[in-house]
Amino acid sequence: MERVVAYSDWLRKAVGARRRALRHVPVHLQADGAKSFVASWNERIAGIASSLQKERTEHDAIEHR
């Protein structure tokens, strides 16, 4: 749970800074940036999910010994 809270804090700060930085960027370029941001965000989520699944699998294997 601590990881999720820390990650959501990081995300809030990152999005806030990004939003301020994009203020003067044309809308069509913002859309391209948003697509790449979402793609990288999806990769991060997949990595976290994979890591958590691996930890759970290892934990279950240890419990069943």
C-alpha cells in the first residue's frame, strides 16, 4: 500500500508540472504529448503489475513449502 501512495504522490506532482509546462504548447502538440505520456504510463503500470504478481507468486511458493 505504501508503494501505491508514494506512486500517486509522484504522479500528482509529475502531472501538475507537466500541465504547467504545456500551457504555451499548441493543442495538437499537446495531444501527441498526451498519447506518449499515456503510453509510458501504461508501460509503468504493466511493470508494477508484473512486479507485484511476481512477488505474490514467490510468496505463495514459500508458503506452500
